[in-house]
Amino acid sequence: MSIMEMKFRGGTVKDKFFFVAISIMALGQWADSKEMLTEAYVGLLSTVTNHYEYQDLNIINIGSNVEYISQVFGSPQLVKNSKYIDEISFAYYLHEKYILTLILKENRVSAYTITALTADFVPNGLLDKKASNTNVTIVDNAKNFVDFTIDYNNVEFLLVREELDKNKLFINQYFGSIGYQHDTNISSLELQKVYEVINNDEDNLWVKKQVTSLAEKAINNFYGVGELELSVIADSVLTNFEYSFYFKQ
């Protein structure tokens, strides 16, 4: 193993970039290699940080035009219609680190959600665009949620809705925990028990206490903001089958 190879394997991101730069420059002129180097550097940073992914996601806001968003994200890999509202559709951008779902009314973003697919992917706050420091539970983000929904059949999830005040135009924030073959610190059996009680008695006090208990320990890997009811947000979540099919799991 050469000295350069040893440095590449053990060095910093900058070391690794210069290794790539030297390798590419050896194949041709700098002017011809500049675009390749830029792409290589961004790709290299993306393997060790989430900086560029967070930066891209920060351009999205409630009311954004989908054509504007497509300038950064391109065309969605999947489009579906809402089962509840005829004029609502869902556009999905499937990334190895996350699923971005735009909930559209015509070409306008009425809500959007981000489902993290890796433990270290914690997007910036969707309203303030400020960095998040750690992976936390649902209750850490939504202490006063006003609504919740649970499923364990087509996909395992616990989702909650927090209603913001008039200063933030009564926009909803959505937080949740979705399985997709990842450990979320809550089991399918726990979700099933609550789900079955809800079907029989939605106002059962045990249900409300149990949901709060689950939300206090469930790893938060689902984030969203929007103007819509939680039922529409839940409708937009990909099922286990869809996730496995589109991500080739």
C-alpha cells in the first residue's frame, strides 16, 4: 500500500478530496476536470455529512410552487392521489437518506414531510430552518400534540399533529415514528394493542395515556408541516410494500 493510499483511507475529508483531485488532474487538464471535481467533492461530503441534503430541503416551504422545487430535486419518482381529497396529490422523492413527500393542491405545496431513513439524518427545523442536534423522541418535539394516528398493518407508525398559534398562521407540525425495518423503540404489538382499542372506543382514557407513553419513547424519524388534517398526512405515508418495492429492499 502506498503512502497516498494510506492517507486517503485515514485522512480528513479535505485530504480525500485532494487525493481525488490529483487523480483526476492526472487524466487531463484542470479546465476539463473542474466539473468532475465539484461533483466528486459534493459526493464525498455527502457520504460523511448531511450538509448538502439539509441545504436542498431548506428551499421547501408551505406555498412553494412544485416547478420551483423541481429545479433542485427534479421530477418525483412516484406520484399518487389522496384517498380523501380529490384535488390533493402526493409527489415522492426517494433518496437513500430520506423520503421527501410533497402534498400538493394543483401545483402548490399544502404540506410536506420528510421521513429519515438513516439514524444520523435529522433535518433542520422545517419552519425555522435551524439545525437539529440530535435524534429525539416524538414528545421531545411535540409536547402538546392535539391529534394522533396509529397503524400496524400496511406500515407501522405513530404520527401526531401539533397545532401552532395565530403568530404562525395556525400551521400544523407533524411528528412521528415509522418502522420501515428500522428500530423505532416501539413494537408492532404495542401499536396493535392501542389500534384495536381505538377501533372500539376512540375516547378511551387508556388510549390517550398509552399513546403519550409510546410517544415519550418512540424515536422521531418523521417530520412535516402543513395546512392539512393528520388523516391526509397518514394517507401519504408509503406502505411497507411500496417502500420495499421502490427502494429494492
